[in-house]
Amino acid sequence: MGEDRKHVEGPIEQLAKRLDVRRALPSLAKISLLFAGLVLILFGFWPFFSPKPVSWSSGPISHSHQMIASNCRACHQEPFARVQDAACLNCHSLTPHTKQFSPQNIAAHPSLQSSCADCHFEHRGPGGGLITRDPSMCTSCHANIKHALQDVSGPNVRSFNEHPQFAVLVAPANPGGTTLKISLNDSKNLADNSHIKLNHHIHLARIRGPEGEVTLKCTSCHQLAADFRSIKKIDFKTNCQSCHPLTYDERFPDREVPHGNANQVFAALFAEYARLFAFDRAAEAPLDDRRLKPGDPLPSVSQTKALGGFSQERVEQAARSAEKELYTRTACKLCHEVRESTVDPEEIATKGLSRYEVIKPQIPEHWLPASTFSHGAHEPLRCIECHAGAPDSKKTADVLIPKVADCQKCHAQGGPGPHSPKPGAPLVHSDCILCHSYHEPKALAEVQKRSIDQVLSAVKVN
Amino acid sequence: MSEDTFFSYKNYRWLWLNTIAVTLMIAIYLIDRPLGGPSGGTILGLTYGVIGALGILYLTWFGIRKRSYHAQQTTLKGCLSAHVWLGLALLIIVPLHAGFQFGWNVHSLAFVLMTLVILSGLWGARHYQLLAPTIRSHRGGAQPLKLLEQIESIGQDIEAKVKEVEARGDSASFNQLVAEVDFDYKPSIWKSLFDRTPELESENASKLLAGLQPAQQEAGLALISLADKKRDVARELEADVATLTKLRVWLYLHVPLTIALLIALLIHILSVFYYR
């Protein structure tokens, strides 16, 4: 300064000082200390000692975790450590992706031992990243599966637009064999070995029903289940019995054997004939040689010969005869593969067991078990849009599951797809997660269950 | 070289270097597709975070560098140039680090503080560019002092003139003129910025001058001339004070906000590792 500091400042010098903003304001150091102190206290000490450090959260919590949103320790159990799987497994139990990755694979690819937090991202808001749909999560391994897992054979999948042909689970040709996964392209080996006989073609033509001629629709037998996703299992009683009654004797056209257990069938026959021979004399009369046709009058008592009284042999004979008719001619063999029972004949005789066996049908309920499919979501479509082969299918062995190209008519991974009926038009956006899940949920062990209060306060239970 | 400002230092070297670096960082950010989307916790996010933090520390260091008067390998102008262009680059680097995830939390607070620092710095740099040429050599505030003394002296001259006229007789109309053209000068920073001393209103002054007695008219003219000079000096003083204030006041946001930013940055880094 050009001034001599020692002399007393006059009024002009004082005025000059007041005009200097550096003297009018508090010092830089003081202001800096104030700002720093505010930040340190409000955003440093307060959150650190608070049970709910809101300002330290890196983003809003997802909807599903809102009830534990104010309890950071529910997930962040150790300071300076990543969120551990154990924290998630407190409430969630899930199957692993696949059978244990082999040790060699893990050695080669340590990232295979991923933790929950590697794919499930919290603090990204309600819609956020908790369940991410990014296909690269899957294609990072599945685009080149052999590179990821050397001892696995399987097709590479790069995107839904290049999805390999579906492979269905079919029952083994020989009962007791292993189920097989056959590609829908493999026409040589692709066969429905369900040990049942069904001709779709006949059933969809104009046929004779219990109340006259009828043309069945797909939904006459295949109905949407209550979950609005799956199709109800075919049930003989509901879907077949009205046209295929299990009657066994024209003398009593309303009586049917139960369906299902061969021994029960014989037992029912035996009981029926025993009852009838014991109490109904008219029933004793043997059948006319001529088979009655619809419209023929029933034979009157005078036309029949009374043969004798009630005896076990007569009942047995009638029951066995009816059993044979049912299994080999009129009923069971129409739909089932029937063979003679392998049980010791003496045992059959003494215990009153069935002389015939029906090979248990193994109609698949879930043809593509690795995927989730909702028929309800596809309600607007006619069944034959996807199951086009059904009306012409005459053999049970025909597999009528749609191929991947059928799905690709409407589904594509982003934008237009390879089989779009309207070239260039974008289709239903279909990422991997639309049909596949990485995990399946599992039930929690009883000891891990807890009260509502405990869940809301994220108490650790065992 | 004399045309070289801290913006254009060495042909805008620091602008180019920062532009190339930021362009590269944007390109890599666009190519990178981490699982779960970009965020501060991905490998790239962490890398950019480190770059950003180091950048902030380097920028803060300038506060120390600017007071190092001994000869260095670098010039102060060069360091300021690097400081300014890196500061602007951080406006892009930090959002890239965050994956553009912002919220009401201490992490975004650090970013907001940094932005305020940068904006105040921009304001200061811009005004330095505009006003530096108008600063006259005044070493340590001597210019305002000199001007104040001049005003004081003119005030004394005016007083002398008034006394002179009073001694000679009736000075009522002269005093009216004095009241019209003279003013009690109370300078302040606020007035210098927002309420400058107006120029002399010549119409009223002329009327009053004409109404003076012939003997006093010469004194009246001299008075008007003095008052006019007083206003000129006052306005010069105010302009100087305003300039100097503008060149200094922004630092009173720039520096404290930087200190607050450093604290917020520290809390940000500690908290994201505490609650990993």
C-alpha cells in the first residue's frame, strides 16, 4: 500500500477502506469455514449418526422393498462391504440357475460365482433395476455357451430373433426310460410317445355326440385353467366321457365302470353283477347272441331263459366277460395301450385283480418346461393360428406345439423380426425374461418365516 | 504473446486438450454397456469418478499456486488457463461418472456445489475479461483514495466560494444555486454498483444562474463548474469501486463453495464405500 500504516487513519482513509469489498465482507476463511461446517454437520455427522441416513442414499428404493427402505442394515449389513447374498436370502429363496457350475468352470470364469448384487440393482427407483430385462445378462454367456461352460452342449442364443428351434420334452418310447428333449426340427425322432391314442382329425370333423351330431371346437376339450395361463389337463370324466361312456352291458345302459384303476374296474364289475344276480332275476338271463342295436326293443322276461340262482362263479364269469369286452373291444383299447396283466394268474384269481393292464399315459403338461407361456395372454388368437397342424393330425405321435417361427410372427427382440407378416413393422418386444426366468422361487424354511412386524423392521431370523 | 489471455493461452492449448479428452470419454461412455446401466459404481463410473476427483483437487490447488511468487517451470497465466478449461470439462465428466443419475442426496449435492463453483468462476472470468482493461493503475486502492481526496478538495473550494459570496452581501439566490448543483457525497459500494451519482441537471441550474445578481454570476459559473467536476470525480470513483468490487466479489462464492465442495466430495466418497 502506498500509505504509511503507522499514522492514524483520517476519515478519508476510513471511507476508502469501506469502499473495498474485501473489507466489507467477512474474510474468505470465515465464510469458507461456515459453508464447510454446514455441509459437514448436515450431510456428514447427522446422517452418520441417524438411524435413517436419507441424504446418503444413492437413489430411491424399489417398490417391492419399500417396507424396509428406512432400514439400511437390512441389506448393508457390514460397513465398507458389498451387500452379501445372506442378506437377500433372509427373505428370498430361489433355485440356482442350473446344476452346480463345475469347479473347472468357476476356476476359468470366476464371474460365474456371481452374487445377487451382480444382477439385481437397488436404489434405481420404483421401476429401476431390481429385475433387469437387459438381454445381455443372458447373452453374455448364452451367445457363446461353450466358451462360458466347456462341458455343456447346447445351442448359442444371441437374441430372440436368432432363437434356436424349440425342443420339447417327450415321454420315452419305452415306459421307464428317460424323458427326451427333441427339437421340433428333428422329424425323425420327434414323436409324442404319450401312450394314449388320439386322432384330432376325427374329433374335429362332424361327429356323433350324446345328443346328436356335433362339430367339436378346440375349447370343447382344451380349456384355459383358472390361472389363466395353462391349459387344464385333459380329464376323461370332463372331456371324454360324455361321448365315450364306459358302459359294459346293454341290459343296463346307464351303468359305467369307474375310470382309472384297472383293479377297481374289475371290482366294480364284480360288485355290479353280484348285486344284479342277487336281486334282479331278469338280469340273470343271458344275453341274446345278437347284439342289440339302437332302436331294438329290450328282450322281455318271457323271451329269456332263467338259468339258475346266484353263485360266485356266475358273477365271476359275467364280470370277466365284461372286462374282456371293455379292455379289448369296446372301450379301453380305443384310447389306451392295453396288455395282459403281468401279475401272477393265481394272485389275480384269489385277490380278484384285473386281468389287463393299461400303460399309464404320460401326456406332457408342460412341453417346454424351461419357459413360461401364458395362453391367457394370447386369448385373442384362434388356437389354430399357433397349433396349425391340429385339424389334419391323424396320428397321436404328431407333436402339435408351435415352432419358433410361429412365435416370431408377432414377437421380436426390438423392432421388426425375421418372420414379421408386415415387413419392417416393429413387433411385440420380447427379451429373454419374457419367457425365461433365471431362478425359480422356492419355499422358505419354516424357521425363516416371521411376523409382519419383523418383516417391516427387517429383523434377521436365523 | 501480449494478446495471449488466460483463455487463449498458447493457442487455446488447454481448450484443445480438454476437448479431446472429454470427447474420448463421451465415446467410451456410449460404447460401454454395463449390466444394470451406467452408474458411479461400474468400472467406467469409478474410473471417471477418480478422474473427476483428481480434477477437483488440481483445480483447488490453483488457490495455492496463485500465491507462489517464486519462479516456476509454469507461468501463472498457463496454470490459470489449465484451471479454467479443466473446470468446464468437469461439467461433462461428472455427469458421465454418475451415469446421469441425480437425486436429493449428498452425492448430487457435491455435483451442485461443483456447478456453482464453476458458474461463479465463469462469472469472474468473464468479468475479468470485460473489466480488466478499465482498471487504471491504482496499487492497493490508492486510486479511490486519491479520488476521495479530490472530492474533499473540491468540496472545500465550493465552501470557500459560498463564503466569498456571503461576505459580499445577500446570498439567498446563490445558496439556492448551491443547493441545486452541490450534493452531500456519501459513497458506498452499493451506490457504486446500483445507484450512481447522476450528471448535472443543466436546465434548472441555468435558470437559477440567470436569476442571480450580475455581481454574483461569475461566482455562480465557477460554482457550477466545481459542482460538475465534483460529480465527474464521484462518478469516476464509483466506476472504479464497481469495477474493483466485481473483480473481487465472485471469489467470495467461488472459494467458500469450493471448500464446501471438498467436504461434500469427501462425504460422497466415504458414504458410497461405507454403504457399498
